[in-house]
Amino acid sequence: MKLRQLGEDRLLDQLLPRLPLGKSVSLGAGDDCALVAPPVGGNLLVVKTDCIVEGIHFLRRASALDVGWKAMMRPLSDFAAMSALPQFALITLIASKETEVGWVTKCYRGLRKAAARFKVSIVGGETSSTRGPIAISVGVVGFVEKNRWISRRSGKVGDDLFVTGRLGGAIKRKHLQFVPRIAESRWLTKSFSIHAMMDLSDGLGVDLPRLAHASKVGFEIEMENLPLNRGAKIGDAISDGEDYELLFAISRRQSKRLQRSWRKKFPRLRLTRIGSLIPQSAVRNPQLPGGYVHFQ
């Protein structure tokens, strides 16, 4: 059955009853707005939206379940970058009336599965028809303690640069099935003083210069130390994108203790020092082969 045969109201009747709702949700999807309890204890509200578009972030032949998973996990990876906890999500689906209903229901199953992984309540959203490709936008609201949030703006000269996991080749394997590093990020900010952090969604070659620029510093990379996915080369690790690993800066004085503690806490996940932050004027930042940049 196609969406044009089912219609918006009957589609929502199928999708909304299955959405996960936590105890802090007073009124969920199905009304004009959702009603939720605000953060408590003086925590900061965290708000993020992200989208995926057919032909850019996924191909139609991809599993609809995986597409839904990725749509939810992309903004949650940004929450990991700030050491924040997600709590509520809004889903906007834009699809052609010729889209199969079964594809949409499987996509929402992926959205629900991803949300449940981090106890996120899907509280509403929007549906719209288009003559173009399918697009899914996910807005997420959550919180972070005032003394735990991290941005990309506070890196310091002399800091060591670390990345979690492995880089390169994700577009061939894990870009539809990754798990955001929220648990790892929360542990980092509880146990150490992290100066700057971001997630690697567009590739190290794009994201590292962004962190350095925001922190008003330069950087140097030890190319031979880049942790590579199986079959990936150094160029792939720099330019492929869609790794969704954490890139962060920490004082060199804490590096050895960090690496020892990490091995005990996350024995199955690699943590690698890949370089350091240096004065902006020391040398010109190396021209890295870029990752993905929209509109270019």
C-alpha cells in the first residue's frame, strides 16, 4: 500500500500508539503540542535538530529500519559531543505519496528502537508530502548539568587530542548502525577535565579544523597514529566522514591517567592520541583532505 492510499490520519493512527513515552511526558504525540516536565536541579536545557535526506545520507535500497535508527542517532551523537542526556524527540517525516507504507512503518520501528536505547520519549512531530526525496528530521531536547557541558571552543595550546574507536570506511559499514558515545562522554566529563569536544560526523579533515578554529588554536596530527577501520587507509580516516566518534582535547598532564582508566572502563573500545593543539601562529594548520561539506 502507498501513502496516497492510506492518508495522513490513518498513517498516524498506525504510528503514534507505538511511540515510547517516559514518566515525564504529560501529553505526547497526537495533540497540537506535547507537554513535558522541565529539567530539575538547575540543569541546562539542551536542544538539537538534525536531518537525513535520501541520496545524501542514505540510499533507497538501504534497510528502512537502519534509516530510522540513523535518523535518531545523528542528533544523539551531538548530545554525546556536549556530554548531555537526551530526553524527548520530535520526528518530521517528508515523503512522496508513492512511498510504501511498509517502508515508513519499518523506519519508525528503527526510530523507536534507537530512542529506546537511550530512554528517549518520542513526543510528536510532523508529516508532509513532497515530490522530492524522502527526508527525516529529528529534534531532540534534553539536559546537562551546569558543570558538565563541553563545547568545541575551549581547547588550549598544549592539549592532547584523542579520538574514540576507529576511523575511515564508515560509509561502507557502520554509518547506518552506529551507537553514539553518550556513555563514554558522560564518563569522561565525570572523571576528567575535558577542554573541548565534538563528534566526527563530517570527517576528521573537516571537524578537527572546526574545533581548532572555534578554540582559536592550531593543531598537528600524527598521521601514523590514526586508528583505522579494517580496510581503511589514512586518507579514508581523514576524509570519509560518518564515523560518529568523539574527538576531544585534554591537558597533557592527564593523558596517561586517562588512557589507563579508559582501558579499565571501556576495554573493548579503542582510545587513541592522534596529535595536539598548538599556537595558531606556530605553523599553518595542515591542509587536510576535506570530509563532507554541505552545499559544496
